[in-house]
Amino acid sequence: MIFVVDSTDKIRMCVAKDELDAMLAHPDVKKASGCPILFFANKMDLPRAMEPSDIMAMLQLQRIGDKAWHIQASNALTGEGVDAGVDWLAAQLSKPPSAASGKPAAAASAGAGAGAGAASPAAGATGGAGAAPVR
């Protein structure tokens, strides 16, 4: 699954959280316990963009324990971060089902946005089963 959030819209982050909660509660999603979730923190090129770790906290991603997940800084206009996010998702989908079922990944991939390759805000966070962001 791919879930995209506007990293500049702090006010509507609660709406995104509600939508995420509804999606995670859906019977088909619950049944697909090993299905990884890629979160794109979009618009990272803008000055008001929140850090991926802040978005992770606002969406309470650490509570997702039955699926591997990754939050990737991105900029849809330039494509920065998109390849890294899709690469993570492809790697998760190529793992055997038991290996991709919510176990935390070892490290986060570099993201995109202001200062691509820098530790902040470009760092992606990889998690699952309560993992914290890797910086």
C-alpha cells in the first residue's frame, strides 16, 4: 500500500490519521497482515514541511505492528524520494511472507526534499512492530 501525506498541512494531518485508521481497520487490510505500507511525506521542498519523524508521531505509525512500514520524504514535482520509496516497497514485496510481516527493517533509506541525502528532513524512517525512525 502507498499512503501519501502533505507534509506542509499540519491542520489536516488529523484527517489523514482518521483515514489511515479507517484503512487499517478494513477487513481486507487486516487480512493482509504482511502487506507493507509506504508513506510518502510529500512537499518536502517547501519551507513549512514537517520532518518525517514528526509526521510519524502525528499519524502514530509506531502502533502499526503487523505490517512493515516506511516513511519517505518526497517531492512529487521533481520526483525526489519517489524511487527510494518504491525501491523499499519492492524490496518488501520480494521478501518471503514471514520476513515482511511487520518486522522492523535494519535501516532507513535516504529520502528527498530540501538537502537530499542529509540526515534531516531527507531521512526516511523505516518501521514496523514499534520501530522508531532511523536518522
